[in-house]
Amino acid sequence: MTLFDVLSRQRRFVYLIVGILSVAGVWSALRLPSAIYPELRFSRITIVAEGSTLGARQIVFSVTRPLEEAVSIVPGVTRVRSHTIRGATEISITFASGTDMDRALQLVRARVNQMQAALPADLELEIEQLTPSLFPVLSYNVEGGEPATLYDLARYDIKPLISRVPGVGRVDVQGSEVRELEVIADPARLAARGLSYSDLADGIRRAITVQAVGRVAQDYRQYLIVTDQEAHAAEDIGNVVVRGGLHVRDLATVQVGTEDHVRIIAGDGKPAALINITRQLGGNALAVADSIARIMATIAPTLPPGVHMKPVYDQAELVREAVRSVRDAMLIGAALAVLVLLLFLRHGRITAISATSIPLTLAITVFVMRLLGQTFNLMTLGAMAIAIGLVIDDAVVITENIARHLRLTGDRTRAIRDAVQELIWPVTTSTLTTVVVFLPLGLLQGVVGQFFAALATTLTVAVLVSLILALTIIPLLAEQFVTAHEVEPTRAGPLARAQAALDTLGERHEKALSAVLRHTRRIVIAALALVVVGIGLWRLVETGFLPEMDEGAFVLDYWTPGGTALTETNRQVGIVAHILGATPEIAGTSRPMSGRATSSR
């Protein structure tokens, strides 16, 4: 019993399986996350410590070096680098290729937690593995008001709404001014009452507390008693008793102010608050962007007069354009492939049966991609575009052989059985050869390996699926829809004229080949010359990791000499921003500045 005999007896079951897998593929295509690149996992962890008021030199000795010494003994660490400025430090930890980064992240956090008590108390630590999801996919400017008001609006009103969107990772809000309650002590009053600055600070610290003071059991339930003495206004701090009936207002002036300026945020030259939105690892950039756009449209009418939100960066547009371009290439490639099949096979039904393998293969491949945790990106979509020419090859070989056997015998079942049985091993061997060529690309290490793994996996799955369909569903469709009359040569019509034109090309090719074979020595010399020229030109071709991509935006990084005041930096960069703003092609600018390396978009 041959393979075709088994399939023919279970025809409905085969159709059912292929149909279910195809529907699952369409369902997966509607839900598969989209991104520019595959989900990369770099062998690097960053530690950002900021918030201290110490200078750069003091930060090096009290923060940077202790952290470097703590994490340098984590297994797998190959390099530790740091960048320290006033009040902050950033430490980059590089691990050996192949390191389990989830475990490495846990070990780094454990080491930092062990020595955190020795660090300055006001220090804020962020420990993250470096992944593409750490970089913003969306950025918005909130413009049209006072800097402190814009920050409060972005931080307390807009951020909570965005954070609830599925797929959103982190929402980072930056502003030029952040409100705080300031206590400005009067040295003369303190000295007159024999108090110091520390006494004043300790008195406020003891009074402004939230603590549990006891429990009460009542009605079969236990209640926790909490005293809330938080300060919600300047008057609350002014009423705090420091010592012996002396209130804070008797010793100092309490007022609403802003934190020390450590950054300046501007949009189109005006004060703004900047909202940077990242996606979760594996999140759908398009779905996140669409959801946030709907939220922003809902928020806009509720903003104070004159305040508005302006998008300054949207990676989703780049993703959409990339997906659209590859999709169009796939459709054009599929259409041209079907046209070529029609010209050479010269029969509508046979061409349709062969072309059926394209959508079925792509749909099932997408379903397998979802099972493997892949996403729609340039590598996977590119692999599917490449696979179109490969996946249809098996189906064409099978259908053409079926047509040849049908012309030799009138028994359709026997012809299809013999045709399939004759090509099982040749077609399988040819397909596996293609797999062997591409599959090792997925074994590369590092970031390059992660890129090629997505391409190799998708291409391998598509080729193997096409092989299975060519040996199963294609013969069943041929048995059901192809007759001996269908495979008879066409003697009239456009296809016949096209075939006649192709036959003349064959004759010309034979004449040209005969002429070439009479001058084999010259042909060999010419081929060797082309090889030498190719090797020489290969050395002149520029190399790069990724091709240049036009996102419709420029990022300008700028530095000023160490010790330059933030206001002076703002003045200098403002000149550049004014020049850029006068350029007609520029729609807008976003300008965050701080003590760190700064960029303008």
C-alpha cells in the first residue's frame, strides 16, 4: 500500500486537519505580535543608581566602586564598565555568550541587595537586562503650561491610564520642574533657641510618619490601627512641634517649591513634560500604539485650556511600513509565481492546485511560528517572502509529474499513485538539502545568532510544511479535480501562443549553447576572470551589522564641558533648536536635557 492509497482512504480526515491548521494560522496571524526585529536578549545588564546629592568623585567611591566589586564576582561576568556623574552612576555588566540571563539577573540583584545598606540612603536603583523593550516605542510631549503643572498632569493623570494598557512595559515621565515642600530655616531663630539644623530635620522626620500603633478585634474581625501624619500642605509641616512648644513655622519658612533643576524638557522650544512608553518583552508594538492612541484621544478633551499632547516618536509607524512592504513583496512574488506556472503548465486547474500550496503553507507556518514564540518582524517576514519560491517548487514537481503520468495512461488513480510514489524520495531529498543549508544559521551565537535563528526557523518550517502538503493535499486535489482531458496540450488561445514563444526560446538556447561549447577554453578563462574581479570588488563592498533604516527622525546627541551650568547648556542647545525649528521639513522637536548624555529628537 502506497502513501497515496492511505491518504485517499482518509481523504476527509486529511482535509479536516489541513483546514484546522489553516484556520489556526489565520487566527494566529491576527494575534501575532509585530516588531521591527526579533525579540533579542543581549548578554548585558545595566545598573542605574541616581538621586544622591553627592559630587561625581564622591559617587565613585561611595556607590560606583562598591557596586562594581559586588557584581564582578557574579558567574559569567566578562566586563564591567561604569559612567559616573554628579548624583548618579550607570554600570554596564557584560556576560559571556550563552549565559542564562534570567539567572544572571537574579544573581546581580541579590549581590546589590546584600550591600545596599552601605549605599547612600537617598539612592534609587534600577537593575535591568538590556533588551529592545527597554527603548521607547512611543514618546509624547505634554505642552502648553507651566513646567510643574505639565509634569503633575503627565505623572498623576496620564501615566496611570497608559500603564493599564496590555503590553505596556514601563511609562517614564520626565519634567523640568517637580513640586516639593521646602523648609527654609532661619539661622538666627535657630541659634536664638539653641537649636541646630539637625534638630529641625529630626523633629520634622519624627512627626511626618505613617505607622501602625495597634490592633482591635471586633465582630469576629481584626482591625489594624494606623496613624497617618503625612504632610499634604505647607501648613501641615508648619504646625509640626519641634521642641518645647516651638513649631516649624516659628523657626523656618515653609512653602511650595520645586526640586533642584537636574533636567530641562522642551518641545518646539517651549516647556514640556516628556512621556516615554516602552513595551513588554513579547508585546505587540502595533496593538500598544493603537490602544494608547485611543486613550490619548479620550484624554485630550479633558486637558486644561491651552494644554495639548503631541507625539514625537512612534515606532509603530515604522513597523507598519516594514510589514506593509514585505507583505506587498510577498503578494507580488506569489502572483508572479502563479503567472509563471500558468505559462509553463498551460492548464488552469493544474496551476490552481499548485498555487494552493502557497496560502496553505504560509497559514500553517504562521501557526507554527506562534507555537515557537516568534513574532512578525523583518526576519520572519523576509523568510516567508523567500520561501514563496521554495514552497511552490515541491507542488509544481508533483503536479507536473501527475500530469505527465495522466497523459500516458487513462487511469487517473493509478497515474497519481505512480507519480507520487516516484517522487517521494527525490522531492524529500531536495527539500532536506534546502533545510540543511539554512538551519545551521540558527546555531550562530550572540545577537547575530538570534537574528538568523528567526529567519532560519521560519524558512525551515515553511519548506517542511510545503513538502508535507505536496505529498498529501496536492495529490488528493489532483485526483478530485484533474482529468486526462485537463492535461492535453493546448492548441489555441493565449496559452498556446505563449507556449509557442517559449518553444522558440528553447531553440535559440540550443543554438547559443552549441556555440558556447565550441569555445570552452575561452569560457573557462572568462569565468575565472569574473571570479577574480568579484573577489577584488568584494573587498571594496562596505560592511555593517544592520542596513540603514529611515524612521523619519533624527537623534542629536550633544555634550557641554564638565561643570557647565544647565541653564547655559539650555541656551546653547536652544540656538540649535531654533535653527531646526525654522527648517520647513521638520514637524517638531523634543529636547530633554540633564546631567547625563542628552539627545534631541
